[in-house]
Amino acid sequence: MANSDFLKLAEERYSCRAFEKKPVPDELIGKILEAARLAPSAVNKQPVKIWVARRPEVLEKLATTTKYLFDAPLVFVVGGSPSQAWVSKIDGKNRAETDACIAATHLMMEIQDLGLGSCWVGSFDAAAVKAMFPKEMEGWDLIALFPTGYPAAGPSPRHTERKAMAEFAEEL
């Protein structure tokens, strides 16, 4: 069975933890943001915001909130707004985080498709980031940081380790 282009992309995507000191062009940043903007969301409410950090002083601030930016030349900050999101009438669950994660996945896969690398970073002090940018981030729950750039190293040896399909999925 031949792999689809998407399966090939998904298989090749890895958490990049080393970046070249080379800026990412505006054209590529625009394509990445557009891929995230096109992500589906519950009732199409799109309760998602993405901030682009690439100025050295902003990257330095973000680096104080996590040790996982890997000196990337660009970081995307992804947030979801509970006040803008759809809330399920069945269980009362607010879908802002889910919608932000879908957009973040689109962002991450477009980064890979453009020949760049990224890492989904959930280990960061979201309250500290929001305190640094109170006006911009008020009302937003921060979901993840995505250090992004041109990869300076390949995937770790663990990249190809996956559960067997029988363990991963089953029919009901």
C-alpha cells in the first residue's frame, strides 16, 4: 500500500530540538499562519489566537519561561479563548483548548511541509508569559509554544518508536 503525501509528512515530522541561526522568511510565516487559520473548530467559532515571536528581546523573555526553546529564531505562541468557544450542552465542556490544539496541529504540520522544524512545547510557565504580554494575551489560555526554524539536527533515535497498531486501535 502506497503512503499518501500526508502519511509521509506525518511519518517524517519530528520534534526538532536544534535550529540554525537563520531567520524564517515572512512568506513562510504567512503560510504557516494560514494553515492554522484554516483549521476546523467547534461550530466554526475559531476561538484561537497565535502570536509570532521573533524579535530577540521577545525571544529572550519567552526563554525565561521554559528551557525548551532551543535557541529557535521564531516561536509561535498558541492560545484559546474560553469566552469565544463553543460549550457542549451535553457535558458542559468548553472546547477552546481542543480547537486551539487542532489549529496548533495544522501549524505544526505546515511547518514540517515547508521544510522547517518545530517542537510542541507544553512545559512552559503560561502565567509568566501572559504577565509579560498582559494587553495582548488577556482572556486567552495559552496552550503551547512552537520553537520553529531550519533544523540543525535530525530526529532522535526514539522518533520511529510506535505502539503496534493492535495496541493503539481496536474496533468496537
